[in-house]
Amino acid sequence: MRAKSGPRPGANTITGTPAFSAAGQNQSAEPYPFADMTPHLKRVFEAFGRERCYWGTDMTNSFAKCTYGQRVTHFTETLDFLTEEDKDWVMGRAILKRLNWA
């Protein structure tokens, strides 16, 4: 049995923040800023790293939970474990790199 320290070396695994974001918005028992989900989001981020985590709104599954602006600020202002450089990666740089667009 493998340790739960993250993906196995060489795994072709990508985590996208539509799932990342949905965890914060759809699974939270709390209103914005979904503080009960912060430890879970941090664990995902630490396991996969900033170059494999992509922000997404998941708007169609959580219209009643929060506004588009809150979906953005949830990552840019409320997740205090993310550095400014981490935010740059998660909010766009990582997906541009993955798709070879930059």
C-alpha cells in the first residue's frame, strides 16, 4: 500500500479547479468564503503543486452559493496559504503552460 503523501512519481495526474472550486463552493457547509473547505483545498494544493492546479468557476453547479466575483476572490483573497506567485500559477499561468499556450 502506498503512503498518502501525494501522487506516485511519474503519475499522469492533473487536478483542475473546476473540481477544486466545486469542493469549496458545492461541498461547503458554510457560506462564502467556505472556511470549512480551506484545509481540504490546501491538502490538494500541497499534493499536486501550483503547476497542476487550475482555477475554474464551476458556475453551473453553484449559482445559489456565491457570485462570480466571490468565486475569484475565494482564491485570490481568502486562501491565505497561497503566495502571490502561487495565485499567479493557479489563476492562469499553469493552464497556459499545460496547454503550451505560453
